[in-house]
Amino acid sequence: MKVTEDINQIRQIRWTDPMASWGFVPTMGYLHEGHLSLVRRAKAENERTAVSIYVNPTQFAPHEDLSSYPRDLARDLALLEVEGVNLVFTPSDAVMYPPGFQTMVTVAELSRPLEGSSRPTHFQGVATIVAKLFHIIQPTRAYFGQKDAQQAVVLRQMVRDLNFNVEMVICPIVREADGLALSSRNKYLTPEQRQAATVLSRALNRAKNAYANGERDGRILRRIMRETITAEPLARLDYVSAADPATLQELKEVKEGVLLSTAVFFGKTRLIDNILIV
């Protein structure tokens, strides 16, 4: 496994065998089973596998947790070595955003609702860093988790609009036995908050069950999620959503599928989760 922060070295390794297919998993590190499931899928579907580990500052607002975001590069590299990854890109801020950097990528409409309403600069940072990583590594396929549902929609739009020659692969959410979606930020939770955090999946599943029983009113689906979450004393609701999976606009009536999603604070820790019904 080759580990480097040098862009020229990445490109040299990438193009040693131009005919080889490459799967790419971009991460911010502090890897968990969700990340590793993406790595395994990439390995199964490609001849070579690359992973990036970079905590991207441009997707954090000034009041967010950039400085405290969990990091453990040695642990991450050991996990990736076991998985048989070929190439790991570990750039510094100076490599990704050198002096004089001034170009940002904006996916206008899809970045505004849901996460965008709470984190208005977030997706510009995400789109910019992923665009840069795609240009540097030029993978055949790129692997992302469904847990970041809006991110997947935004990045698919960017790939279409800017004609990236990469196949986007969105993989299922990996959950704990009690339903909590895996996240690097789960590390922040106290034991009491960790137990309370299962309310996210409970709320989503109650709305999903209502849909399965014939409920198609988006307002009622949102109300079910809202009432479930607000009943948990340690939860502070940011938003609930029953949106069109393609446009991310809130639905009055569900006709062809729905993205159920929510964001909730437990203390200072903000967690997201979703269920996609298509």
C-alpha cells in the first residue's frame, strides 16, 4: 500500500497501468465499518483501489467542529492495509488549498434545502474538494454512503453538469445493531446521548411504516418523525424532511418515492440519518 500526499506521485501511480480500473473512496478519516464497506465494494468492482484521508476545512462553518473532528491517521492506515488498498492520498491543507487558491464549485439549487438550510456553505466545500480529488485521482468509479443522502444527490449533479468521467456508486447505510447509523461523530456522544440517538432511526422507521401502510401525505410523515424525536428529552431537532429524492423539495403528496431524513443535536453533536423509498 502506497501512502503519499504528493499529487504528482498519485498521478504517476494511477497511470502506471492505464487500462486498470480504479475504485475511489474519499473520506475524512477516523474510519469505521461504514467506510470499510465502501472500500470492500470498491475492491470487489475494480482492479485497484484508492482512498483519500483529508479533513476538508472548506466544508466546515466557523462555529463547527473542524478543530475537534476526530483524527487517527495511524489507525486508519492500519485498517486500510488490512483491506488491501493500493493507494492512500493524505494531503495537507497546503497541498489542497495552496496560497492564492480562489476557485470554488457550487451546485446551486440542490445545495440549498435540508443540510444547506442549516449549513449554507457546506456543499460548496464538499463539491470543491470532491471535484479536486476526482481530477487528481481520475477514478473509474467513486463510492459514497447513502447516509449523506443530500451529498450524493449534489455530487451526482456535479458529475453530470461538469462531465466528469466517473461512475458514482452510492452504497447502503451501515448501522449498529440498535439502528444507529455509523458516523465518526458518534465518538462525541456520552453513553446517555448514545442511547438517545437511536431516536433518529426510530423516527424514520415509523414514517416508513406509515408509508408502507398507505400514508402519502408528506406533512403527516414529517409530523410522525417530528413527534417521535421531540419526545426524546436529550434530542434537539434541527429538521425533519419528506422530500423528492431527485429535487430535494418537500412533498405535500408522495407520488413516486420519498427521501425521509432528519438532523438532530445531542448536546453539541449533530447527527443525520435518512431512509430512501423509491
